[in-house]
Amino acid sequence: MYVVTGATGQLGSRIVRRLLERVPADQVGVSVQDVRAAASLTARGVRVRAGDFTEPATLAHAFEGASRVLVVSAAIRGAAAADAGRAAVTAARDAGADRVLYTSHQAASYDSLFLPQLTHAGTEARLAELGVPYTALRNGFYAATLGHYVGDAVASGVLALPEDGPFSWTAHDDLAEVAVAALVGDATLDGITAPLTAPEALDFEAVAGLVSEISGRAVTRVVVPDEQWVGDAVAAGTPAGVAEFTLGMFRAARRGEFAVTDPTLERVIGRPATSVREVLQDLVGQRA
């Protein structure tokens, strides 16, 4: 049985949908925090069980009988994040999985300026200790992140953000396709993968230019000092901790942490990756 965690999330849901195109539903299990949110999967014959990374005891039941487990990294912040990822991959090994897969990030590192990368690095280290074959899928930077900024930029004509650098903007659908290929064994992706990215790395100056072309409205990129940007975000209702967390993304980008691209993703999926322009066309269209 193939078991996938986070099956109701942005990436996990896409992975499960593609997996069900490849294997019968009775060979698929999912681990989710709220089984009610996965009712449509239950109706299709998928085994749905509750599992919580922060409560490792729940994972033994969620992963029971799995031959392969794909742990989709959870959106957990703080000290609990590092423990949660390690606990999940360990539980997959303990359940008897003969391969454990994990959605890591191309910038995973203990010295990253963006906190999630420290968590990914710790989980990768734990994978290497498990004593079973593993795959750490080093995903490119999620292009869907642009959705947090495009709407306001089109409305105001200004993309006002901290100083940044190039991002390896990569579409969830492409990453889901790679994950399924690795999960069912189509692709030989063993250990820590090469960066799984689209071929372009663009900064927000370039993004503003694309949004201008697509929307037909001039969008100007404005660089806002870090402290001012955090203060403005908090004044607009963003919790201070979230604003500081997000600022880490820009600091890491300006250091070049997300600037790497690689052809591996396109090789695995056998077609060109979804471009940033295509992602932005969808996002701008949703806000038209």
C-alpha cells in the first residue's frame, strides 16, 4: 500500500489525485488530521486514517501496512516543526515501509536564513539514519506563493516588498507529478534529489514585469526596508511572528538560496515545466 500524508493540502491533494490515476484506490492510504475533510477519498475507496505529526503515536495506525510512505512536509512553525518531520519519517520506517519519501526543499540547509530550510535539513538527516531506502524530494520554491502578492499588486500598481533575489518558482502540479513517479518507482530518485525546479529563477522585479504584461496595468516593483515592511505588515493585521518568518524568505532569496535551477524535474515528467508566466496568468485571471 502507498500512504501519502497531508492529502487535503495543496501538494498532497494533487499527489493523491495523480496516484489514483496510476494505481487502484484500495492500494492507496492517506494520513490526514481531519478525516472528514477527506470524505471524497473515502467514497472512492481510499483508506483514510487520522495522523498528526505532533502526536507520533497516531502515525503507527495511519501508516499501518504501508510498503511506501510519502511524507508531505507539514506547515508547522517553531521548535515543533523539526521534531514533527523527524517523527513522521521514523514512524514510516517503523510501520515497515521499504521506502520513505519526503517533500524537502532545494534550499534545505542548517544555515539557511529561512527557517523551514533548517527543518528540512534535519528531516533529511533523519532519513539518512533510518536504515531503509529513502528519497528526499528537493522541491523548488512553490510558485503558488506569488498568489499572496499578485492581487494587491494588480489593484495598486505597486509590488512593495523587501529586497529579494531569484526564486526557483515551481508549480505544485509539476512537483506532484515527480512525487508520484518517485513513489511508484517510475523514476530512479534515490537519496537526496537534485533540485526539482522549473528552468527559470526570477526575482520580484521580473515578476512585476510579467504581471504588468499579463494584466495590462503597469506594476512597479518597490523595495521596502526590512523593518518598515514588517511594521507595515503588522499594522495591517499580520501577526508579528508571521511577518518576521516571511521576512526570512526575502533575506534567504537575496543571499541566493533559491536561485538554483536544474533539469531533473523536466526529465522526470517528460515535458517542459509550467512557466512562471503560466502561473501568473492563472493568478491574475483569478483576480480579474
